[in-house]
Amino acid sequence: MISGSKIDSPKKRSRLSGGVAVAAVLLAGFFLLHSQLSLRSVKAAPDATASKTTADGVYTSDQAAHGKDVYSQQCSACHLEDMSGSGEAPPLAGESFTDSWAGHSVYEFDQTVLNTMPLDNPGSLDPNDALAAVTYILEKNNFPAGKDPLKDDPDTLKNITISTKK
Ligand code: HEC
């Protein structure tokens, strides 16, 4: 075994260096391909990961109408029917809404409602009711309705940014 391996070793070395050469060629090819792919993916990025804003019609009027019922029953006692706020409860429409929430995702806003509101009974809202209330708040902030209802899906909601544009 020992003597055999001594005899074999030059062959092994040449096989090894051949392997290194092949690996080098493959590696070079990979980098070339990779740099081309990444160039292409930079160009494709705006389409591939199209993120939306609340100006893009991300909920339906029906959904907001359901949200209005939820809001009247669960929120208006403190935030008032017209969302102007009262006492400690801040306004949910107008400049103070965009001051607080512009640049944040609809996901963050929905989670805030779901986890902290109503203040006197947090965590009690059905997730679909909370999301409907969120769409009603968007409507009251003059964001347009669209064709498709807002889906209660984290990835969808994270991809929609609350904007100052209407
Ligand atoms: C019992 C009174 C009360 C009820 C009912 C209530 N809220 Fe609130 N809400 C508050 C108060 C008070 C705050 C401020 C809490 C704080 O600053 O920690 C608040 C804060 C909020 C905020 C954060 C506002 C911001 O700009 O930071 C949102 C959003 C909100 N409420 C939505 C709702 C929704 C939607 C409902 C109904 C599902 C609701 N609230 C029901 C009292 C209430």
C-alpha cells in the first residue's frame, strides 16, 4: 500500500492539477455568467419585485364598507366617527395619519391595530375585521379603492407602503 502510493503519487498530482485547471475554468465561467445574470437582474428588478403603495387601489369599496361597520362598533367611541380623535386617542385621518404612518407598510399598521386596539380590549379583533377597518381608514384618508380586496397575507401587506401621494 505504502509503496504503491509512492509510485502513484506523480499521477495523482497531475490528475489533481488537471482538476484544479478544470475548476478554474468552471469558476471563471461561473463569474462571467454570474456578472451577466446580476446585470440582467438589476434591470429586471422594478418589475420582478414590484412594490405597491396605498395610492395603487389596494382594497375594494365593499371591504371598506365592512370596515366602516367594524369601525363604528369598535373604534369610533374613542377615535370618533370622523376619525378626528378625542382625548388620548389620536386622529386616524388627515395629516397626523400620514405624519405617523407614511413610509411604513400596511402590514405594520394592520399589526398595530390587531395587537393594540381596541385599547380597552386589545387582541379581541377578528383578523379580517381588523384588516377591513384598516381599509376603511385608508378610504377615509382618500386612498383610492381598486378591483381586488386587500388580502390578509403578511407578504402582500409588507409589500404595500403607506404613501403621502393619493
Ligand atoms: C378605548 C378607546 C379606544 C378604542 C375603542 C380604540 N382605540 Fe385606537 N387608540 C386609542 C388610544 C388612547 C391610542 C393612543 C395609544 C398610544 O399612544 O399608546 C390609540 C392609538 C391607535 C392607533 C395608533 C395611532 C398612531 O398614529 O400611532 C391606531 C392605528 C388605532 N388606535 C386604531 C384603532 C382602531 C382601528 C380601533 C378599532 C378597531 C381602535 N383604535 C379602537 C384608544 C382607542
